[in-house]
Amino acid sequence: MSKPSQQVSRDLKPVLGAFSLWGIAVGLVISGEYFGWSYGWASAGTLGFLVATTFVAVMYTSFIFSFTELSTSIPHAGGPFAYARRAFGPTGGFIAGYATLVEFVFAPPAISLAIGAYLNVQYPALDPKVAALGAYVIFITLNALGVGIAAMFELIVTLLAVGELLVFAGVVAPGWSMANFVANGWAGESTFTMATWAGIFASIPFAIWFFLAIEGAAMAAEEAKDPKRTIPIAYITGILTLVALAFLVMIMAGGVGDWRQLSNINDPLPQAMKVVVGENSGWLHMLVWIGLFGLVASFHGIILGYSRQMYALARAGYLPAYFAVVHPRFKTPVRALVGGGVVGVLAVFSDQFITIGGQPLTANIVTMAVLGALVMYIISMASLFKLRASEPGLQRPYKAPFYPVLPAIALVFGLVCLGALVYFNPIITGLFLGLMAVAWVYFALTSGQRDAAPADEMLGTAK
């Protein structure tokens, strides 16, 4: 069937500058500094997890410096889906689109449950799942009102969240000691052994949680003013900000007492601060309230990300066209916002029914989101190499420095992380592959839907 003559309509409104994009890039991730990462201590210990985090930080820094080339060369709301679709055709687009959706649809339930846990510190009678549902309703609505309003809110709460992490480090500093941080720091032992490696590799998904979803800012590319200039500024400053905060928070929280008490909870920072200042301190209550901004920033930003991914996939015929509709007044993909929210709420309310591998639901959701992210990172770097070879004339306003070394580091490190995650999480991997098989059946049965989609020059002409 021949391609239709109509061209894709760029209905999203370009209003975002570099500072707003930085707020989205950092805000998407910053909840990872507040919770989720401390589960890594349970298997690796503080020192083992420091090794894992250093490895992952190198991977992410290399990835972002390389990924920025793709996001500026192909400024498309589909982000990784668009790059893989252009490089490898429809099947590549399917793999990247599925992986990105898993990452961005499964991350918000984990964050919303953490929001509930933080509120439960202040209001013990409040059911965290009810709070999570309220968060979905509030922030889907805010996202629907327009990207300008959403981005301004995101920037404000991100700045507050960054400031609060600095306050946390300052408040707990008097109670910090190296002796506490290193005690039993090698996977529960005082010395490093070969067995420690297993704990380090098992902790990798939680080190990734420090940085997960920064790539989502690429999905705001069609809403960015001058994306060829603003995206590199936002991404490079964003990853440097997040690397600094990750090490600051992890080191300071690990040295204020027995870190093992923080290794399997959703609110490690308030609990760490409680050790230093006591449970009635005003500092603690301030951390709980302002710390919510970090969770809200990521929750709100990832909602923006999954909605743009669903919108782009639907516009290209990979999802039902129902989700490709933009609100006539607010210019936001409201149907995609609600669709991803329904999936997230179902995951939240499955909490009491689902335990996998003896881990709480939050840890499993984190692992599922990380699995999707790693698959997406790998195919994105493969797309970069492919497009360098197949389209040498593609306009590249920003080129990955030290090519091919940096993207190769990101690719190889991503494969190592994926291998570790698959090895230590066979049940979650099976679930990921099972959902992928279901998605593939839909993909195979809807080729006519993709043929009928408007032509999109950014996706290339590969069949």
C-alpha cells in the first residue's frame, strides 16, 4: 500500500526554553534521589553500591552526551521510538516504543506509592494508595492544562527539590561519620570478597534509579523553542546536576547510623534525618513536606513523558489513533495522559495482591521500569551508530564528543547492566517479554494502521 499524501501535523506547541527543559530533565529523575535507590544497599551494602553507582554514572554520562546528538538531529515527540524507527524501520520503532512505554508507564506507580509513604509519615491514617490515586488525578489534570503551565510548575518544584537535598546534606552532616558509612559496607561484610560482586550486580537496577528517565526530556522536543540549541544545554547541565546529587545523597544518608535500617523502605531520607535530629524536629517535618516536591517533580514530568510517547506512537500508527488526538484549546494529548494513568492506577491498587521474588511491589515496579529503560538505551545507541553510517548527511547540530568512544561505552555498559538485571530478576524479565509478545501480536496485526498514518519526514522512509 502506498504512503498517504498528507503530512503529519505538528500540533504540540513550542514554548519551552533551555531552563524549562533543564527543569524537565532533572525533574523527571530527581525522585530517584529521594527513594528507590536505597534498596540497592540491601544486596550490595554502602561500599558495594558506591561501586555500582559509579559504574552506572559513567554509563549515563556517556549515554546523555551521545543521546543528545539524536535528540537534536531528530527533534520528535517520540524520542527513542523516532530514532530507532528511522534507523531500523518499523520493527526497530516497535522495540524502542515498547521499551520506552514500559519505562515511563511503570515508573509513575512506584513514585506515587512513595508519595503516599511520605504523606503517611505526617498522616498515619492516610492510605498511601489513596494518596497515589489523588496524585494521578491532580497531575494528569495539571499536565492537561498546557505544557507551558506544566513546565513552569515542573521547574519550580525541581528547584525546591534540589534545594531540599542540599538542606538534607547540611542538616545530617553533624551526625555523619565514615565509620558508619563503611561498616559492613561490602554486601553486609567488612571486607571485599569475590562474593561481593553478586551483590554489586544485583544492585544495578537501583543505581539506575538515580538517573532513570532523564532521556524523557527528548519527548518534549516538539514543544521546545530552538531545540537544536536548548536541548544540549538542558541535557548536559542536567546530567551533571544529577550525578553530583546522587553521590551527595547516597554518601550522606549512609553515614548517619545503621544504613541497614534504610535499605528496604520508601522514605530513606526522612528516616536518616530522624536519626540525627529526632522525630519531633522541625527539620524533619520540613524534609517530609518539601521532599514531596522531589517526588512530585518526577511524577509530574514522567506523566508528561509517557503521554508524548503514547501520542507519538499513536500518530505513527503503532497505537490506536484514539490516543493521537490533541486538545483543541490546551494543545496537550489528553487521551494519552488518561490512558497511561489508568494503567498506573491499576498497578498501584495491585500492591496488596502482588509480591514477586519476595520483594515489595515498589521494588518490582522499579526493576520493570529499569528493564524497559536499558532496552531503550541499547537500541538508541545502536541507532546512533546506524544513522552515522546510513545517513552521513543528516544535519547534526550537536555531535557526540569522542565518537565512537562515548556511545560505545554507553552501549557496552548498557549491555552489562541488562545482563545483570536479567540474571538476577528472571521473573520480571519473563513478565517483560510476555507483555512484549502481546504487544508484538498487536503490531503484527496492525500494519494497515501504520500505512494509513500521515507521512512523517522525521521517521524516514524505511519500510
